Amino acid sequence: MATKEIVTANAGLDPKTGEFRVIAQGFSFKSVTQKIADIVLAPQGTLGWLMFFSIAGSVATLLLVAVTWLFLKGTGIWAVTQPVAWGFAIINFVWWIGIGHAGTLISAILLLFKQSWRNSINRFAEAMTIFAVVCAGMFPLIHVGRPWVAYWMLPLPVSMNIWPQFRSPLLWDVFAVSTYATISVVFWYIGLIPDLGTLRDRAQSKFAQFCYGVFSLGWRGSVRHWMRYETASLLLAGLATPLVLSVHTVISFDFAVAVLPGWHTTIFPPYFVAGAVYSGFAMVLTLAIPLRKVFGLEGLVTDRHIDNMGKVMLATGGIVAYGYGMEVFMAWYSASHWEYFMMWNRMFGPMGWSYWVLIFCNIAFPLTTLWSRKLRTNISFMFLISIIVNIGMWFERFVIVVTSLYRDFLPSSWGTYRATKWDYMTYIGTLGLFTTLFLLFVRFLPMIPMNEIKMMLPSAKVKEKAEQAAGAGD
Amino acid sequence: MPVAVEGIYGLVAEFETPSELVYAAKAAHDAGWRRMDCYTPYPVEEAAEAIGFHKNKVPLLTLVGGLMGLCAMFTFETWVSVLAYPLNIGGRPLYSWPAFIVPAYEWTILFAGLSAAFGMLALNGLPSLYHPLFNAPNFRTGATDDKFFLCLEALDPKFDLLETRAFLESFTPNSVVEVNY
């Protein structure tokens, strides 16, 4: 058959299934260890890394400047005022948390569904989650006005006998996001322990041996340990799955519980979660494509991964499109004057351009092109689309926050929103911080889980005695 | 009756493939060995089965942790909202339990997750930065990389330096090494 010949001709395809291979052929246990551990232990291109690091670090310094000025002057330096009292801080918070969600989806949900292709991308996707949550968590903290008393949000008896209001979604957020951050860090660290053991055993310098040794907690690979470890990983995955769904649901409650046209809808929780995963996968692609290129990891992060991530984006993008459609439909079907006006204003008002940017970036462009397998495996195209979706998802939050607020019930109180340079500096600064943290991660920690890749190799299959070629044993 | 040898933790055999390890581990377990363990660079479920390690207590710890988190948070929210700091908002009931679900749910997951992670480490006896096996010359280069180890420990009543070595060598491992304390 003609198709079969084509299939076998391509080394990246598995002749049995015609699918892309998850891992390129020819890897052994030893070469997997070598490939991944050497990135950390015998780094090449340190000069290039330092260059990127200094650029990212300089951008991160913008954040320091912006936040220092904010602490000195107060939130008045931002563009937030009436009627748009929630500006960049909330937009960026939701955007960053959303990006984090793909990491948890990859590490937890795909583990439960036994999607072993995720093993290659799971470690750095999780790192992305943690760094994104770091960036996200900063925004509500610096937005509270007096950040030095941000701990009042916590139910601590020291806060002058005042207890928080447990019926408020804003407080639910405190619990959801802090739990999410904690569990993500724990899950990530537990996953790192065996690989840190490998680094400890391969490191040449005493200092590296000491550091990796301490953080690997003395891991020695006993199968009893492995079995408990596997159980704990599965349980953490099972716990992280409802957690990740609840986090963006609770964040959407911040909006949906308010009685405001454009916010007060029941579609928000599923539509926020799908949007989070959509933008998160886009960010994973944005990171994975340069990483595999720079570190020569095309054999471990293969076209299969890029293709599959494209498919996930197609699915979640479809849910997001349904969410947009349902918002428009409900604005009409509710027959509420305010809802109708809000939607008309969102599309054709003075800030209507932002709505059409969002429609183009999130729907018109990705959801028409991602159907083609040829485009899904075109690496530069996928990189482009990942950037576009990231921009689109940022605009989604901008549209939800700003265009719902700037023209409210009374025309006399209408206003507009124009972000100040401090808003932009804070946002760009978090991008720098994220990149800085990520560069540190790829330099000092194994970015692909070695033990999970080894499990997927053909030589990891345990054969019965009769199948063994050599007559080992008695 | 063989006697345990002073200063020796056990004998460790190094295998090239997981299949050889599983075969040897199963044979040793069938021969009555109990103080034994396998060491692998990635989880080999068959090896755990072979040495008779079928169940672990991590799920139980997780369940208990999760229930504790749930009860703690729900009770706390009720105490704060009803007794310690009642807030009358539009005449709504003080004991508005549906609103308490979200933080209680988050704490269930938080406590269950922390119990799973730290419970696993505690049951494994980690962190323990020293272990006699690290003294075996070939252990550290192989166990976390590409070799598979079976250790028969000196504390097992069947242990005998010569007999056990001969027993392990009958599986044609790469090497059999004494592990000193």
C-alpha cells in the first residue's frame, strides 16, 4: 500500500500505528541519563545562557522598580479608578494563574488518563506552573493597597480579633491559590527527588554532590520506596485534578458572584477553566519549542508532543469559543437591557477593538488552522500560534474586566481605562521574572524526568524467563 | 544455622536488565529470603511483587489527612462565622454552610496532598542521607542510572557469606559485591 511506504520512510513515525513516535528510536537507559543530566552537569553554551539570563534579569528589575514606586505612592500610580476599579492587576493575575493550569493538567490529569507521552514535557510544564503562580500571586498582594498588612486576609487571631468573611469569593481565592501553590510545589519536588539522586551520583564537584545529595534526601531507588512513591504520585495527581478545576472556578466566582452585566453568568467556571488550559498549553509550546531546539532534545520532545498539544488546544479552544458564543446568546436571550447594551458596547463601543483582537487570536486564527496535522507539526507555525493564543487569552481577561466595567448602569458615571507606564512595567517585569526563574530551572535542575522516560523505553519491559534470550539463573 | 556477619550489611548483585532482576528476586523470595530489597533506576512493579511487597499505607494516610483538613476547616469557618465574629449581611443566616464548602474543600486537598507526600517520605524512612549501600563501589554509578540491584541482607537468618554469594552468582549477575557498614 502506498501509504504504508510513506509511513515507514519517516523515522519519526511508528510503522505499527502510523502515529508519531513519543520518543525517538535508539535511546537506552544510559543515553537518557546522559542526555538529560549533562544539560545540568556538563553545560554547554554557558555564555549564551548568561546573556539570556542577564536580559531576563534586567527585565525582572523593572518589576522591582515598579513595585517599589507602588509601595511608596500607593495604587494611585495605576490606572485603576472608578468606574474601572479592577485593571491590569486582576487581568494579569487571572492570566498567569491560567498559564499555570496547563502544567497541572499535564502532570496530573494526563497521568490519570495514562497518557504516557506527557512524561517528556511534564517536569518543565510543572516548573512553568510554579513560576506562573509566583507571578500571579504577586498581583493581588500588591493590589491590596497596604501590602504590609496583606496577612489580614489569613484567618489569624492576631489581626485585632477581626476574622475574615468566609462567604466572600475573594477569601475563597486566598485558600484556592495558596493551596494550589503549595500542592504544585510539593508535587514538583516529589517528582524531582529520584532525578536529584541521579544528579548526586553523576556530579563531579563536591559542592554539587552535596547540594543534590541533600535535596535528593538520600534517595536510593529501593523498589519498596518506588512503590510508595508511585502511590503518592498517583494520589497527588488525583488530588491536583479537582484542585486545578476548583482554582479557576473560584477565580471565576470573583466575577460571576458580582451582580454585573458581563460578569454575572453561570458559564464562567467551565469557560475559565478551559481558557486557562488553552493559554497554558500555548505557554508550554512557547517554552518547549525553543528548549528542544537549544538543548537538542528533539528525540525526547518529539513532533508527537507538539501535535498532541495542538490537539488539546483545539479542544479547549472549542470550549472557549462556545463560552464566547453563549455570552453573546445570553445577552440577547435574557432580554435584559443592561446585558444587551454591555455586549453591544463590548463589540462596537470605543474599546471594541479589544474584543476583535480576542476573537482573532483565540478563535478565528487558531481554530481554523489547528485542524491540519501538517500545520500542527510545523514547528515555526506552532510557535507563532502559541504566541498569538497567549496574547488572545490576555485580551480575553482584559475584555472581561475592562469592557464590563467602563460603561455601567448610569451614563453619567461612564469612563474609560488607559493603563499607565507603571501598569505596563509591572506586567513586563513579571514576564522577566518568569523567564529568569525558568532559566535558573533549566540550568540547575533536570528539565525532563529521567525515571519516567526510562519507564517508556522498550528495554524497560520485564520479560518472563522463557522469553529471555540468555539462559540466566540456575 | 548460619550466623550474620559483623560489619556486613549484605550482598548486592548487579543485573543488566530488569527481567534478570525480577527473575532473581522471585527465586530468592521463593527460597525463603525476606530481608531483601531491589534497587532500580525507575519503578519496576514486577520487582516489588517478586519480593512480596504488595500494599502500602500511603492511601490510608492520605485519606486520614484529607478528612482532618476537611473537618478542621469546616469547624473553624462555622466557629468564626456563627460564634466568634457573627456578621449580619442583609439578614442572611449565620450558619451559611454552602459558602463554607470552598475553603473546606481546598483544605481537604491541601492536607491530603501534604499527607501523601510527607507520609510517603516518612514510610520510606527518608530523608536519610547515609545508607550502607552507598558504600558498594558500583551502586552509586548504577542504581540511579541503568543497572538493577538485588540485595540480600545479613540480618536474614538464611544469610551466609559464601552460600549467599554462590546463590546470587547462580543468576549470572554482572557482579556480586559485599556491602559494608
